Amino acid sequence: MTAVTLVLVEPGAHRPGGHRHRTLTALAATHGDTLVVVPHGIAAETWTALTAAGVEVTDPAGTMARVLAVAGTAAAAVAAAGQRAFASRCWPTAVRRLPHQVTLVARCLTEAACVRTGHRLADATATVVVLSASEALHGAAGLLGGPHTRFVHEVVTTEDTMVRLAGRLTRRGERQVRVLAPTEAVRDELTTLFPHLPVAVRPFAVTDEDDRLTDAERRQARVAFGVPATEAAVCLVGGWWPYKDTGVVDAALGRLDVPLHLLVAGSPLDHEVLHRWSALPQVRLRTMPGPASEAQIRAVYAASDATLVARRPGVGKESGLVVDAVRLGVPLIVSDHDPDLTTTLAGQDWVRLFPPGDGVALAGLLRDLTCSPLPRPTAATAPALGVPTAAEQTAFLTEPKEPHPCPPCPR
């Protein structure tokens, strides 16, 4: 039986590294008969991985797809100019929100261009999946692009009046899409905003047994970063976005009374904070400003006794960093910011939880690493926590579905 062609659309493929890169390359290489559509270009590392796997990569193709892509690019430029023009808080909130509304329109047009391209270049039975989809205008994307599955990772911008009206006018296009949210919290947000839109929960990140760090990798990485066997190392991976709580890390580091190696990798970073940390007597700071390659991030994890995830209360989106810990086999220190995540991790011997914002509790956990290293998660941890393999994910995405009530877009 011939495999169904899998069309993967990744609007963020031009950004190197990260969870988009890992999931995109893993799914594409695993399925075999895959086409990848990238509207804004592709990072060199991602291109190399896909071409090595024999995966075809294309940008939007076809007259209508190109028109939509150009319109999306123009809208994105208008949104960027508006954000610069209305950045000052002297503008009313409604005015400052306008550029973000235009961004939603831009993303919709771009996604539609890529979905049309997938239907045009692949066979009629192809499955089209937008891996990093916009949180709005789902029906418009389906109406303009055609049938597809869309992963919505989080809700950052809600629709204002004009965009909401456009969404209502294109609501019939919602029958063309299947929306997947990575967590219950994100699904609840989406179903509140779009009560007529069916949303299912499905993890985005994937893992495989071959991902696990070997003992040799761990030894080599610790030597490379200068971490003695008698001292502990913790990594802080990823950009310092507003939902991350670097303040609690700052408070904890200032209380340490034993040496700790802190490996920081990602972008953006606050270099003033890093300078302050480097001056602390017990902190041995190593930084790897992003964007870092997959190999560099893997080395950071390999050198660490634990990875640290600190978020603000109420953040309910999927944590790729937690999945990193699972798939690579790295112990985890994580804030108790999300009740669902806490329930999932409760009782795991390789995990330590601390209250959000509690620098004293975090300092105690970091201090304990030196005398009581945490065990590594086993290979059985990922399936136990519901993290799919790449093969399981592609099988889920390409499984037969109910016919769409609306005809597919013209080829």
C-alpha cells in the first residue's frame, strides 16, 4: 500500500534550531513520501537535514498561491511598520493592537498560500499539515487554502472587531480544517474563542529512542565545558521570553553556597543579567548565545546534571524543554506553574518541582544536585507520558479522515 503523501508547512523554517526544526525534520525523514513548504525560506541546518533524507522543499507555487504569499508578505511589512509607529504607550490600546491584527491576517494569507501549494503539487489524497499555525482566522485559512490540519501552539493575539468579522464571514471554511492543540489549556482557550471550531489535544513534540544522550557524549561535553565530576551543572535553554521567569533563577543563584555550573543557550538573552550572574561567587557561567545549532544544544544538555524550566504561573502551553528532558534523558527541575503538567510529572524520580517565583526553594534544589544527583529518565518515560514517536505522529496525521463537506481547493 502506497503511503499517503505528507505535506508539512512550516512558516518558521527560516529560524534555525528549536522545536520546530526538530519536529519538522523528524516527521519528514520518518514518513518518506513528504513535501515541505516554507514561505520565508529555510535555515541551513534544516535544509541540510531534509535534503539528506531525500525530502523535497519548496516555496509557494502556483498563481493563486503566489498572490496570497505576496499579499501575506505585504501585510507583514505593514504590521511591522505599524508596531514601530505605535510602539509608544501614549497611543490608545486599540491603536497599539492594530499591527498585531494585521499580523493575524498576514499569517492567514501565508498559511493559505502554502496549503494551496501542497494540494497543487501533491496527489489528491495528500495530507497537509501546518506545523506552526496562527491562532486566528482558521476558517479563512481553510477557505483560501483547502483542507488541512493545523497545530496551534498558543494564543498570543485575540481577534478584534474587524478580524473577528472576517472570521465569521469565512466560518464555513472551518469545516476544511482539523485543529490540534498541544495541551488542554490551549484547547480551552481556543474553544472559548471559537465555540464552533472542533479542537483536539495532541502533543506536538516527538521523540525516538535514538535521541537519548550516550554516556560518552556526556563525558565529552562535561570535559568541553570544564565541569568537574564533583560539581553540578544546570542548563537554561531557550530565549528569555516574557512567560519565562528569569527573576526566580536570579534570586536562587544569589543564595547558593556551593559551586554551580550554569550553561545558558538561546536567544534573546538579557546580557545585563548574565553579567550579574557571572560575578556571583558560586556561579560558573557558560553562555552560548543563539541561534544555536542542534548539535550545540545537545552538547549543553549532555554536560548538565539537570535542565531548569522556570515559567510564570498560568502558562499552559506545551513545554518543548520538558520534552527535551524526556527524549534526551536529562533530569528536570521545573516550576509548578501548570497544574496539568504538575499532575503529569508528579511522582517521577527524575523531576523536582518548586513553587513559581520561590527563589529559596529553587536554591535548595540546585544545592542538592551536588550531593544528590537526580536519576535520568528511562527510555520508557516518553510513552508513559504520552509523547509520541515520529512514526506514531506521522501515522496519526495521515490516518483516513471523514470526507470534508466542502470540496477541496482547485488544483
